[in-house]
Amino acid sequence: MKISIIGTGYVGLVTGLSLANLGHQVSCVDIDKNKVSQINSGTPPFFEPGVAEMLTKIIKQKKLLATDNLEKSVKDSEIVIVAVGTPTTNNKIDLSIIKKASEQIGNALEESSDYKVITVKSTVLPGTTAEIIKPTLEKYSKKTAGKDFGLCMNPEFLREGNALEDAMNPDRIVIGQLDEKSGQEFAKIYSKLSSPKIFTNLWTAELIKYTSNSLFATLISFANEISRIAEAIGKVDVLDVWKGVHLDKRLNPIVEGKRINPAFLSYLLSGCGFGGSCFPKDIQALATFASEHNTDASLIKSVININDTQPGRVVSHLQKALVNLKGKKIAVLGLAFKPETDDTRESPALPIVKQLTLEGAEVVGHDPMAKVADIIQVDTIKEALGDADAAVVVTSWKEYRDLTPDIFKQYMKQPILIDARRIYDKRVFSKAGITYKGIGLA
Ligand code: UGA
């Protein structure tokens, strides 16, 4: 099928590649001319494992072409997928970009005589597709949704770092449909995939996305609340608590004599909090949406509050270990919000560095991939640790997980280590002479 994708961020480009890989003819639209020529020359505008290789392959097959001509791309397509950003500004979802895109799509629809399905893939709050995007498309096309063109909402569940794999092998395909014809026509793009398809109304599809992200964020904040209780007790290591909880058969079933270790358990671990371009903005938007609908989302608000204050707990551990942070050199290992990405949006590393700097510490950052403009960064772990008074591990990169106590002892002024992701074996590190502290450990 001929598919037009509006927006070439993570979701747009990765979706485009996975659909092109299924054999569709994909046109990726972006207003940024640089991004368009970058993509057409085979260079992804962001780092994501496997994307560069897949882009090179797909471009060679001529299955994907980027363009800044939205009108032509929409006119030439049977399916139009909207994957532009929906940032959160002043705690509220900002729909200005998606509204503008809807106007332009509407204009292009006015001059098209064939039936096309417009599908919203961007994360939008319940009601947005039916109550904001639909009237915009109708106004600018002078046509009727459900009659002249179809309308769907198809949330995306891909994770950064696993984006391509998630998009190519979706665990479920949620299709919110304005009417049955819209859903059936749109579902054809996924006909080669055996993933279960859930057909719902537009509002439900939108809420499924927010519920999914809020659930995982809630697990993380719950795990962090328990870490605070463990720290307060003083005789508990929260890691042991999670070991004891995770082995519940209801959480980690035994199949054919073996534990299946479901991925969701990795969200039920204590650390320095969640970040990224999705969880923080989505749950904030949902909390505001709930209160606008006279619903006090008190659990979600607490999830946000715990997450906002968790980086401060890491700084407290450093303060406790060093007494005074002024003039102390602190190595911050990891700036990305999670491993396998160069994305630092809402990374807990940012408030940690900011607070340390305010306390007068000399912060030296390191990350295998991420760069942050106003943080002093060095290229090697050894340089970061060199002469440091303390080190804190913020991102669980493999490079850090593989470190042994020797390197901390060899390069640091004093081997004080705050493990904010609990990636090291406490016993091994303590025995080797490291002053080992961490989240969930008094
Ligand atoms: C998240 C969701 O997981 C995706 O399903 C969703 O499509 C995406 O948001 C989105 O809305 O676009 P992402 O932000 O890429 O994806 O990353 P995750 O891997 O879920 O990580 C989010 C946060 O959870 C990070 O801060 C990370 O450190 C934390 N996390 C992640 C864990 O605590 N444990 C893990 O095993 C994985």
C-alpha cells in the first residue's frame, strides 16, 4: 500500500521503516529539510540500534522516500499516519503541531477524490482524535469523516533502544476506529503480521496508550517508594526485597520448570527514577487531563512526585558520604535516561548534576553515547574517575555494569561509589574496599 507518515521522529521513522520492510511504499514527511535529505542519504537523524542498517537497506530497495512536500505525499497515499510530537508544555499536552499537521492534511484531502484513512499515531489524550483532529480535517477538507475519508487512532508502544524490533514485532496492534470501514482499511497495512489486533473506539485506543505508560511509570515509583522505606529501616537492602517479591509465581510464572522472568519485572526495581521523552510527559498530561475532568488522579500525582524527588535522594547519599560537596570532584557515569540510547530528555542525570553543581561540587560526566551541552564530559571512564572524591552510576550501560572494583580503586582519590541503579554486587564491592552505597541501601 502507499503510506504517508507525517513526522520523522523516533516513532515516525521507525514505523516507516517497519512498514517499508513489510513491502509497503512509504513516504516520510518532515518540515525539516535537513532531516529529509539526511534520511534520503541513508543517515538516521538519531541513534537507535539497527535503524541505520535498515534505512540503508530500505533506501536501496526504493521502498522509502523522505520529503518536505506534505500535500503531494498525502495525495499520493492510501493511508496517512500522523506521528508528529505532542510535547507537554506547562503540564498540559501541546497540540499545536498536530493541529497544524491536521490542517495541512485536510487541505490535501480537499483535492483528493479517493478514500484515504487518516490515522493518529502520536500520543494524544482521550477525545483528541474525535473532538479536535476530526473537525480540523473536516473543516480544511470540506469533507465528512466516516464517509469521504476514514479516521483511526493507532497508538505506538515501541521503546527507545528496541524501537525497530518493537515496531516490526508488535505484541498487539490497537486500532481505534471512527467506523468499521476506517478500521478495516487501515488494518490492511498490518495484514502480514500475526499480532493480535484490538479494534476499539477512538477514545479507548487513546486511553490504552496512557494507561500502558502510566502503569510502567507507577511500577518504577512504587519500587522507589519501597527503597525509601528500606533506607529508613537501615537494616534492609531493597534488592533483597525485590528478589523476594519477584519470585512470586503470579509475577514470575514457572513454565516447564523454568522461570520466565517477564520484562515488566525490570520496571519493579529501585533506582534514580524514570525519564525519556514519554513517561514523564505522558503521565503529567494524564494527571492534568484527569483534574480537568473532575477526577483526582491521586495515584498518578504521587508517581510524579516520587519521580521528581528521586534524583535528590542520590544527591543525599553523596552528601552523607562526603559530608560537604563543595569543591569535591564527582564522576557521574551515565547521562542518557537509559542505556542503548543517546537520549537525555528528562534523564535523572540532569537534576543530579544540577543539584551537585549548586552544592559547589565539580562534576565530570561520562556517557558512552549521550552528549549534554553544559555538562563537562570526558571520553573515558578512567578520565571521569581520575582523582574523583566519589562516583555515581546513573545509567546502567553495559560498559558500567562490566566494571570491577579495581578501576574505582585505581583511579579515584577515594573509592566512594553511589550505585543509583543497583547494578553491582554489594558484597564483592565492599569486600574489595569500595565504600559502596546505593538506592535502597542505608
Ligand atoms: C516507553 C514505553 O515503554 C513504550 O511502550 C512507549 O511506546 C514509549 O514510552 C512511548 O510512549 O513512546 P521508552 O520511554 O522508550 O518507552 O522507554 P522504556 O524502556 O520503557 O523506559 C522508560 C523508563 O523506564 C526509563 O527511565 C527507564 O530507565 C525505565 N526502565 C526501563 C526501567 O526502570 N526498567 C526497565 O526494564 C526499562
